[in-house]
Amino acid sequence: MENNLLLCILVLIPAFASSDFLLTHVRNIKKRNADNDLIVNGIEIYSMKIDSKVTSRFAHNVITSRAVNRGNVSKEVFFDVELPKTAFITNFSMTIDGVTYPGTIKEKEAAKKQYEKAVSRGQTAGLVKASGRKTEKFTVSVNIKAASKVTFELTYEELLKRQFGKYEMFIKVKPKQLVKDFEIEVDIFEPQGITELEAEGTFITNELQNTIKKTFSGKKGHISFKPTLDQQRTCANCSQSVLDGDFTVKYDVKRTTPDNLQIVNGYFVHFFAPTNLPKLSKNIIFVLDTSGSMYGREIEQTKEALLKILDDIKEDDFFNFILFDSEISTWKETLIKATPENLDEARKFVQRISVQGMTNLHGGLMRGIDILNAAHEENLVPRRSASIIIMLTDGHPNVGVSNTQEIEKAVKKAIDGKYTLYNLGFGSGVDYGFLERMALENKGLARRIYPDSDAALQLQADNALSYTTQQGAEQTAQAFQEQQYIFGEYIERLWAYLTIEQLLEKRITATGEEKENLTAQALALSLKYKFVTSLTSMVVTKPEENDNEEGIADKPTEGAGMFTGPLVASPLYHTHAPQPTWYTSVDGDPHFIISVPQKKDAICFNINENPGMILNLINDPVTGITVNGELIGDKRANSDAKIQNSYFGKLGIANKHLDFKLTVTPETITIQNGDEKTAFTWLDSVTLKQAGLTLIINRKKNLVLSMGSGVSFVVVLHQVWKKHPLHQDFLGLYTLKSDKLSEQTHGLLGQFFQPIDFTILEIHPGSDPKKPDATMIVKNNELIVTRGWQKDYRRDPKHGVDIPCWFVHDNGAGLIDGVHTDYIVSSLF
């Protein structure tokens, strides 16, 4: 497990900033003072320090940042840190002009109630966390007056893991501006003795290399990194900082025995790092999701992961591939040996993998288990070997056995303790809880793979065995003489840390009374030792003029949606949930969603037009592909509504070069090839393939149409209660793949297949306190937009997933080319 720390102090307005933390515009802030490179938007960050004390692999880290408002008006200052997922926050405080405002750790529900109480009183409130691949983000802001100073201090603790024979700590440095006093200082104390110590940075230049100071002798090690202002510059006269990347500390300890027992004040921890173990050959089944939803970054990450894993496979190992979409297929009929020739063939096979269809996850896993069973029964693999199943998926099972509880039971019964299951889940939409439970029940683990990550499976080789036992055997206690290296009751805190981790892990698969007991124990320890865990939150009370301002620092739970809380007129930076795979869509009433990948954000707008009108959605004169949609309304007009609801009741998709037309309504699906017509209903489950086309109808859910190698659409069926007095069934359209459409593509959706950029300025309270307004600069137009959410119904037509976006009013005026009536056409084809 890698341990990452991203340290970043930003000076921002209340903005929905992108994940690379770009500086944004703020009202009443003058441009950068060219005569002083240390001041950005009126704020000088004059000190930033990371102080880490590591004792027996347990790290106590304190991050301190100091800033001053050099402007003549009040400014907003942000403290933004990314912490390792395995770390627990233990303390946070802000000091403003000599007055300290601490954070307090409370049970999650109690913290949430306090937060909501603040919102109901009209006070500023917000959630200050987000989830990343290996890290969690802690963000807090404060408004400080002219000439005022603020000091942020965050403390967190973590147990370092051993990676490739060394303990590693990654500090991702990204201050985004020059800092007068920047320093990283690491003190290490290891009772066993330190054998080696390294420090390096991806951003380290030849000039910066000499600024890394490291020493170690016996049980102590020390590292410091303190670049001068000139050394921080990207060039001699530049005002940009070169500090942007990973700073890595690695070390190892003496190992006269494979284990180490440490006892302090009645608590002991036993570390066990086995060496010189006999190497067993491995039998590896790769179970790969190749359904249509894996298109794009997910399948590319899968291929990257597989190619990297294939490089690590030894010649004594055996392996095979299982692919699952709507159907199940295998590369070879049985496990084969990892000879150089077979590995070369496997790499070519991986490169050719393509995606289509639905997600028969259960079928894929069961086929993999069957192949392993057969290999053992027929003695095709060594008797002394380890059998492993590695599944890579991004979706929810939706064909074959689709109930996740039934799949868990079936897989556990089939594996029967014989094999280990590892699950890699891609993207934010995956049911991570399901994958994690299934892996833990079968001696494995699960990992979430994010779009910006590499997907290589990381196996941990270092085991820390902890006890929940108190031991008073003074004769076995080790004498820690170097007290300056020890923070508080370190062994006791390490014991609590490991115990909480174990209780939370057991809690994942527990049910009923057992789960309640595990929760109660983990919560009690979290509160006693002041750890922010998945059961607790840190409530931060901050000054804002004459009122209090409150925020919550949460530790996210994998697989759970992020608690966002109501948005109010606030200088707080509110992070939002990760976006799904990028696409454009129209669904609902009708709501258009335009993904903007480079912003990791989205723009949305509605089109309000009368039932019966036909709108051009996509038109590409080069490929001959067009998509039009006909609007329907409610069964009867709603006299209370100013604007009547309208939806797409009919979609027409055509490719004139293939002489192909597809007409979709909530009742029927009609395919026309030349003069031949074929009709289906939504009660059918169909897969049709012909030259250049693939059509998959998933009964009563959706259909997927792929044309060639670069165009793919999903049509979602929305069914309502037949006796509903107002609403009727309707359709949604999602473009999953459009890279082969030409630059001449246009239409209400098609015009956004080419990159679009925008800038958000001057965020301010809107008419709805939960939805702030802002100014958007797009296509050389200045628009008033509103932060809100629209629904993505691709995977869940009933409930959908909220997608945060900037809403453009007045039928997309200023965003779309021309006006919306320009897109009205006379017929469906």
C-alpha cells in the first residue's frame, strides 16, 4: 500500500475547483503584484512545513501552514491537504491573529446534526472531504481581514507499509506558489536499527538535489528538505514553483529475526515480516469485464494492468483469461504455463480485447472457478501452488444472476476456501461494497481504480499482527531511551490504530448483533483516541465576521456516496463526487448534460418546447449519422405549472451510408435495412450483429447501438405506473462513444463532441440557498449559471445518479450555437 500526502495551500473564491487545484478568479481581487512573487491574489504563504516523526513504522505527522493577507480587503485562504487512505486525522486547529479555533471529533450523526443546525440558522457550513485513488482530501477555508495572519495545523497518524522490501512514505508536494520558508523534516526511530535510508523527489533538479539532507546511524534517521526561494523557481526569473510532484522517503530495519515485539506502558505490538520464504508457483485466472460500459479509459486501464501483471508472471506460473459481457468466453480451454511464447501470445490477446454487451459477472467468476477446479483435479498444475482469481470490472451485474447477495453466496460456496479472490473496481459507479465483501469472504482484497491512476495490482508483503490484549510483563518491555523521538503514548496509539482498522474491516462482512458490537467498539476507540474514521467526523467552528462558521471533516467510506449537505452562501470550498465516464446525454424533461473532461465537470441545460416538435440531436454529414428526437408531453396539462413537461417519446437513429434506420419508442424498437423492417418490443432480449452494426436490447431496460469502431449510443427506457394521472413512458439518449464522428458534427448534442472550455467567475448566493449562482465565460459569452444536479440514468433507470453541473438557463442560450428553435426539424429521418 502506498502512502501519499498531497500538500497544497490555495487562495480561492468559493468555487467548485478542478482536482488539480487551479487558482480561480475572485471578485475585488487585484492582479498578481509583479514586484512581489510571494503574493498571489493578495495572500502570502510565508511558511509551510511538514514535520514527521516515525517510531517503529508508526508515523505522527504535523502539517503547518502560515499565511498573511497583504491586501487591503478581506480575503479567503484555503488549507488543502490530501492524506493516505490508511491515515486517521487526529487534530486540526486554526489560529487567527493569536486566537486558536480547534476542531473537535464527534460521532458522525452528532456531527451531522450540529452541521445541519448551523445551516438552519443561516450560518456558513460545508463538508470538507473527498475521496481519491490512494488519498482523502481535507479542505478548510477562512476569511481573514487585511493584514491578518492565519496558521493552519493538521495532525494525522498512519502505519507505514512495507513495499518491495522497504518502508515507504510518499509526500506529494504541490504548493502552487513560491513559499518563503518551505520545509519537510522527517525523524525516524527504529528500535531494531536502521539499515538504509533514501529520499528522492520526482521534481528534484540537479540544483535541488543538494538540498536533501539525510543521515542515519543505529536506531535514528533524519531527513530534511528546505529549498530556498530561488531554488523553488522553475527558471531564474520565473514566479512559478518547481515544487510539483512526489517526495519519497524509504528505509528498512535490521532483521535478525522475522518478528519484533514491542511493549510500552502495558500495550504491545508484534511486527512480523517473513523472509526467505519458499516461492510457490501461482495459478492465476483473470476474469475481465468486457461489457459496453468498460469502453474508454476503463478498458485501457484494464489492458495496462494486465500487461504489467504479465511482466511479473514467472515461467513456473500458470494462467488464463475469462471474458464476460452478455456472454462468457475464454482465451484457452484450461490453464497454460507462462512460457515466453505463451506470454507473448497473451500480450497480443490483451491488446485485441474489445467491449460490448451487458455484465454477466456471476457467469465470468463461476467459469474461472470451474477452470481452476479442473486444473487441480486433473493435476495440470503443481500440487504446491497458490491459486488466485483476479477480477477487473466497472459495473453492476445486470444479466444472468444479477442479485449481488446471491452472487456472494454462490462464489463463496464455489471457492470453498481453496482460492484467493482479488477484485479491482474501476471508476466511481462501481458497487465497491459488493466487490470488497466478496473479496474479504474469499481471503482476498478489493481496490478501487480511479481514472487518473495506473491499475497495477499491489500485493502487500508485510504483515502487522496486532493484539487487543494488555500485557504488564515489564521484563519484556523494551527500553526507549531516545525520548525525543517518541510522541506521547505511541505504542498505545498504534495499538488503538490497528485495533480500529481490524474492527472496521470485520464490520464490512458482519451482520446483525455482531455488526452492532463491532461498530460500538470501533466508535468508542475512535472517540477515545480522537481518530477521524468512517464512524466519526471532525467539526470545525470558524469565525466569519461576527458569526460562527462550521464544517465537517469526514473520512469517506469506500463505495458510499459522499455526504454533500446543503450548500449555502459560503466561502467554503465544496468538493463534489467524481464524475462518471465522460459522455453527452439527454434525458428527463429533457435535460442535456455535456461533460467537460479537462475541467472534470459538466454543463447542463434544458430545452422547453411543445409536444410533437422534433429536435435534431446529432447530425454528421461526413459519416451520414443522424439522431433526432420527437417530444411528448404529459397525459394532460398541469394547470399549476408555468412550463409544461415534455420528454422524448420517439428517437430516430440513421446511418445513410449503411442504409440503416432505427426507430425507438417506449413500446417498440424497429430496425429498417433498405426495404426490410424488423420489429421488437421491450420484452425482448436480443443481440443482432451485421456489417458495421451491433444492436443489443436488454429487456425492459435499455438498448445499446454500436456503429463501426467509433460510435456508440445507449437508449434508456423509463416506465411509469400505467395508471399515473399525468406521466407516461419516455426515453433517454446517452452517447458513450463519438470519437469517429467528424469535426462537422452538429446538433443539440453533436456540437459538443468537440472540446469545449469555460471559466467560472464570481460565485455568489442564488435564489435557492442550496444552489449558488456564478458567471460563466463560454464561447466568448458571459452567462449567469447556477450550480445544480441532473440525473444519469444509464445504469439505474429507476433512481439514477446525481451529476453535479453548471446549469445554463433560457434553453441553453449563449452555450448552444444559435437558438434552440434552429434545431427543430420536420421529420424523424
